[in-house]
Amino acid sequence: MKQVNVGLIGFGTVGKGVAKALLSKKKDLRERSGVSINLVKIADKDLRPRKGVRVPKRLLTRKVDSVIKDRSIDIVVELIGGFHPAKEIILKSLTLGKHVVTANKALLAKHGKEIFTVASRFRARIGFEASVGGGIPIINALRRGFVSNDIELIYGILNGTSNFILSRMSEEGCTFKRALKEAQAKGIAEKNPKLDIDGTDSSHKLAILALLGFGLNIKLNDIYVEGIEDLDPMDIQYARDWGYEVKLLAIAKKIGNELDLRVHPTLISSSRILASVKDENNAIFIKGDMIGESLLYGKGAGSLPTASSVVSDITEIAKNVGDFKKERSAFRLGFNSGVKKVRKINDLTTGYYIRFAAIDRPGVLSGVSNVLAKNKISIATVAQKERKKGQPVPIVMLTHDANEGRMNKALAKINRLPFITKKIVKIRIER
Amino acid sequence: MKQVNVGLIGFGTVGKGVAKALLSKKKDLRERSGVSINLVKIADKDLRPRKGVRVPKRLLTRKVDSVIKDRSIDIVVELIGGFHPAKEIILKSLTLGKHVVTANKALLAKHGKEIFTVASRFRARIGFEASVGGGIPIINALRRGFVSNDIELIYGILNGTSNFILSRMSEEGCTFKRALKEAQAKGIAEKNPKLDIDGTDSSHKLAILALLGFGLNIKLNDIYVEGIEDLDPMDIQYARDWGYEVKLLAIAKKIGNELDLRVHPTLISSSRILASVKDENNAIFIKGDMIGESLLYGKGAGSLPTASSVVSDITEIAKNVGDFKKERSAFRLGFNSGVKKVRKINDLTTGYYIRFAAIDRPGVLSGVSNVLAKNKISIATVAQKERKKGQPVPIVMLTHDANEGRMNKALAKINRLPFITKKIVKIRIER
């Protein structure tokens, strides 16, 4: 039977799950793949035993190089995350003829092109199923299952922390701060949750999906990103009243030869299946010319779900180790979709949820709607919410599709109207 | 560049979609796979042109043998459906060293073992992504993405016709007959919808999923099957009142070394994502020890979604044509899960929705609950629905988990009580 040797770099949360699976499920994996997959080395700065997994001491090393340079190792699994030395580890492994499996979305989002090019040159495979959507087999679905499709759009709920917070805010009406605390207490949010809640993490994953689905190599700065930190539970409740849920959506949408690419809180109809994605779960909704609408749902993070995807990459590569040399190129990343560039956010056309706080007096609504009308923004629904004596009244509205640039111009103007008392809230709608 | 030749047998709804994709997307598929995939023959009894796809006349033939015996053809795509001559076509193609792609769930459910064994012996691949869930990449997810998981349970909404009918009955409160008519008018249900609505089609797909997920080769007769033909819209509405939707679920659940395997209308909580699967859409919910809970959703039928899966199988096989000979075995179907046999339906433990129609007089509820208590069935909720003078009163209840055998015994006894006027309705609940 074919023997394939694996070296693991990074023995943290995911690394632990991978080690556990490779060691405890060796026999199952052998039966299912026809290959004997041997975990032969684990490199980490911290060599203390980990709870829940028993690793033979001889596997452990502090020296990353002793993994990369081990000629018996066929597959290097990079699970330390971050840019350095993760990038160097991956590039060095590839140039030494090893295949690589990684969960490093930030690195692939930023340096994917370089890494994939090197992999291709050295006829090495790089597996990254775990980089987007944890245990959800979305990369494989995009690269294989949907290979005959022209992808029209991708909506992703790609960050479990944010989705958990939004679920709490929606179901319990609590504030962002309180929901974040609950998430931290449950181990769903990190101590420093910045990259999760400000949309950065979602934008990394979106860059990878956009590369696969549309063949466009994205500069991260080209993705418009808004996080959920400033969301008021009031808006989530008002949205609910109108039959919408607020989700942090990562959106990639083909419009002619441009790609509309953005991450922001979004109102979506409660009747859509995406609106049912709750708690720390992730989901990716895809529209293709053949499949129509499809969705993949599951745990987007965590030790075992992410390890499940890492091990599936390892197994797929292991089955084919030794067969790759003859391939013209191991990488045909990205469907050629005719997309040439990222669409400017000001060119966006979408519906909006708007909330004003105004002093309660005659002429407020006519003043606001006048400015909107002049900017060709038409109101679909408007409601004045409960008055409290002496307090400004919240006025909420949904607009028909409008242009983002015009909307921003209109809102700036409205903000200067004398009876408007606070910063205006604007949340985009996907219909 | 590698050239791979494909012969298509069956030029119906799906065949048309496959031909269209292979012909019109040839360049895209070549770029994405690195292989030139050539459709060289199409066999069908009816050679008239098909709407929406232009096929060069020289490709068309009435002779199936001229496809199977064509030595230039690497992959035979069987899309005629049914048992004969589909089985003979597939077996003959495999023994002649060709790889096979099929969407034939009935055939695989009944003769899968024989077909997979022949494929393995002749080192041929057999792709069947399209046999379950149309455009949903569930087969690939089970075989590759979730390879490291011990599957605990699979819930499938596997029949679009039934799901469409149930959605209409739930949302509009209409009868089964009326909903079926609407489905037929929309081309969602066939003229003869028997196999779709009586659960047979779902049971075929369940057999395939059970083989992959649990390694158990199923006899179709071992699957307990109930269809949706007898559902009363009243029950769907009462279930809704209690926060449940009624879905035709195909269930495979591991209990020790037995597999609980059944297809029947099922109450599931409206807050579950499966309950959001509406209209003719399909979904498969999977629980594994590593991924936790996962779901794949999409179009379960139709020309293009199904063709999308067929073409993805063709493309995957095409990439590897010529590399298979050295494999010890091309097939490692089915995860060894320790499951030995199908669990008897009378051993089932589950919750139940029960509706009685009773003459409205004192002692009815005590009479019924007495019989239930004697059979160790405990009531969770009970409601007496609106009375109409002179009419029997519907009494509906949800039970806690109870044993199916005891439940049937109790219901038989209750049915003989003097104040019970109609056949009792029993629908199982999955919590």
C-alpha cells in the first residue's frame, strides 16, 4: 500500500484537531482512501502535551526546518496562521517539491497569486479547503462540483463570531457589546475580536472565493468593508418588523465585466434560507447558470470542523502523490469569467434601510423626502416609530434600488437639515 | 493537451443539458480542467432536433452499441434511466474499459453493489453525483470533503415534487390534490407522479447515501417508506401552529450497530434550517463527529442542475483518464461505520404528532390518554381544535419520545374506542 508522510507545522487549536484525526482515524482513512497516511512530525514552539490528543513524543520538534527539509515528508500542513513565517514555510516547502495544505486565509488572500504560481511551477498541490467556511466543503464545490457553471453571484456568511453576535442581537434584542461578551464567554469570539467584527476576516475569505469563482485576483484594499461594531439593536428590530434579518454578508456579484465586491451588514428577507443561518454557523450561497441557486452550510470555525477540511485535503493529495508530475499544471485556479475589475462602491445599485432621528415637528418627512427625490431615490416604505416626549423621533424607511453615490450625497445633505439630530443610519438591502 | 472522448446515451431532459454544456462550454471546461473534453456521439431512439441545443448531425445515432463499442470513447454517459437496458449498457461499458457517468438512482439503489464491483474489477470509474440531489455536490462531499468523519445521521429532502407540494399545502393551506395539480401545471411534477409522492424516489436516493455514509448495502425493501399522498392540510396547519413544518424526510441514523432508515412525512421545528427548504428545492443535512452539523442545498432536479453534476463527474474523470490502472481499486465506496443491519421500524423511538376525531363528550381525553399511558407513551402537548356543532372534534397531540411498536398497538386500541370516529393520523417528529 502507498505510504504518504505528513508533517504538521503549528500545534494550536486546528493543529490539535488534525493530529487527533490523523492518529486516531488512521485505519478509517486508509480504508477510505487506499493510502496509508502517516503523521511523522509536528513542529511548534510549545511542546507541552495538549488536552484531548495523545501524540508520541518522538513526533514533536521545535524546528520548523526539520519538517520542511525532511525528505521523507510528502505533505506539509501549515497551521500557524499569519503572514510570517507562514509564507516562507509554504514557499520553501513547495520549492522542495512538497505538497502543502493550509487554512491560512489571510495569507492566501494577500499573497495567493505568488503562492499559487510557485506551486504551479514546482508541480505541487496546495489544498486550502479549510481557509473558507471551516468544515464546509465550499472550495471543492467551486473547483469541482460547479466546474461547468458561470458563477453569477456569491453571498457568504463567512464569520461565525459576527453571525453569533447578530443572532443574539436579533433574537434577544441585546446590544452589540452584550452579545460580544456572551460570544467571548462561550469561546466563540476571541479576546481581541477586531478582525472578526470589523469585516476583515470575511473580506479575506471573500477574496479567495472571488478568485475561484470569477478568476479575479483581488487586492484586499479593493474590497469595500464595513463591520458590525456600530449596529444598533434598534435597527435589527425594525428590520425584523419588516420581515428582514441583518447579516454580515460578503458579496461577490458579476455585473458586466465588473465584480461588485463588498462586506457589510445587510438586510435580507427572512424567507430566504440565508436568513435562517444562525449562531456561529457559516453559509455560502451561490448562483450559477446551471445549478441555479445553491447553498452550503455548516460550522465555519473550531478545531474539529476546520481539521475535517484539512484532513480531506491531505487525503485527496495523498491519493494522488506521485501522479502530479505529468500534469501540465497542477493549478487552474479561478474560472475565467470575463470579469476585469472590481466595481467602485459608488456605482452600486441597491436598496437601503435608512434611519433618521428627527425633532418631531411638521415638515420633517417632506424635507427628507424632497432631498431623496432630488437624488432620484424613491421610498418604498416609511414608518415613524414610537414617540417619547421631548425625545427625537426615529423615522425608518426602506428605499427602492438607488445609486450609492447619490444616496451618500443625499444623506450628507439631509444630515445638515436643522431638525435632524443624529448621524443617519444606512444599511444596504439584498433582495 | 490531453483529449478525452465522451459518448452520451439518452438525449432526454438531462442529456440535452449535458450536450449543451459540453458543446457550448468546451473552452471553459478546457481551461478549468486542462483537458479537452470532446462529445463524439449521442445515442437516442429519437433523433429529431431538441429545442435550445444545436448538435451536429454526425454525432447522432440510434445504435447504443456504436457508442459502447467505439474504441475512441473514454467515458460513457448513461442518461436513459430505468433498469433495462441501462444496466446492460453500464456493465458492458465498464467491461470494455470505459468509465461511466450516470444519474440513474433507481438502478444504483437496486444494483449498485454489482455495478460498483464490476467497475472496481475493470479499474473503471463510475461517477454518480447527479443521482442524488441534482445539482447539489453531495456525493463528492460525502466521499471527499467529509472523509475523516464518522457520520452519525443524514436527513434528506430528496424529492423536489413532494417538497413543492408540501410547501404549497403549508403556505396556502390547500389540499394535496390541488398542490399536485399546481406542480404538474408548472412542470415540477410528472403526469404520473407516483414514485415521487409515494416516497419511492426518496428511498432510492437514501439507499445511495446510506451506502456512502455508512457502508451498508441496502435492500430497498428494508427501507420503511410512507408517502405524502394521504396528508391532510389540516395537520400541516396544526403542526405550524406548534412551530413545526411537515417535510418528506429521508432519514439514515446510526444507532449502535444498526441503521435507522426510513422515508416519511416528518414534523421538524420551524427554527431548523431544513424547515426553510421550500418549493422544489432539495437539501441534505449531515451530522458528523468532526464537522458537527452541515447542510447542502439546491435544485434537486431539472435539466441544467442535473447536467451540472454530470459534467462535473465527466470533468473529474477526464482529468485522470489514463491514471487509473495503477490504483489498487478505483472504488472505496462506503465508509465502514460498524453498522451491520437496518433497524426494524417497530424498534424506532421518536416523538409523534397524533390527530383523533372524536364525538364531543366527557371522558374522551381520559379514555385516549389511558390507553397511551398503559403503553408508556407520554403526552407533551394536547389541544382540542375548533368545534363544529354535530361534527366530530379533532384532538391533536404531540408525544414525548415513544416506541413505534407500542404506539401502533395503542393506536389500534384507541381506534376501537366507541367515541373515535375516523382513522387516526400519526406523523413522526424529528427533534
